[in-house]
Amino acid sequence: MSNQTQLIPGNSLITNSPEEGRALAVKIARLTIKITQPNAEIRDKLRPVYANDAAMLIAIGQTVAMEFTTIAKANNFWR
């Protein structure tokens, strides 16, 4: 894992709105992929594979949803 990649941008899950929380969830999911496959060239080659695979796209959506659940709980969005 790269010491220079900050996995929690701003080192906080606190956001001003659910919309910002959702955007943070997407960013965290993308950072997870970047850490998992640090080679940008390989990620670029793989993009067309998952972009055309419904199961992989659903898995990406599930990953973002799990991140958003964590962020929403941290922000008490579900009062």
C-alpha cells in the first residue's frame, strides 16, 4: 500500500449532507481499487472488461453502498 495515498480523504467521514456523503463513498471505493491495483496502465486495460459485465457493475454498486452506509452512520443521516 502506498504511504502517500490517503484512504479517507481529509481523514474524516463527516460530511455536510447525504449528497456529499455519497460522493465520499464513491471516492473511497475508487481509492480502494487504486490501492488494490496500483498500476494505472493495468486499471485502464481492465476498465472495458468490467464496464461491460453486469455482475461486476453490480459489485461496484454494492461496494459504494457499503461505504455510504458507514459514512451515513458516522453522520447520523438516518435519524
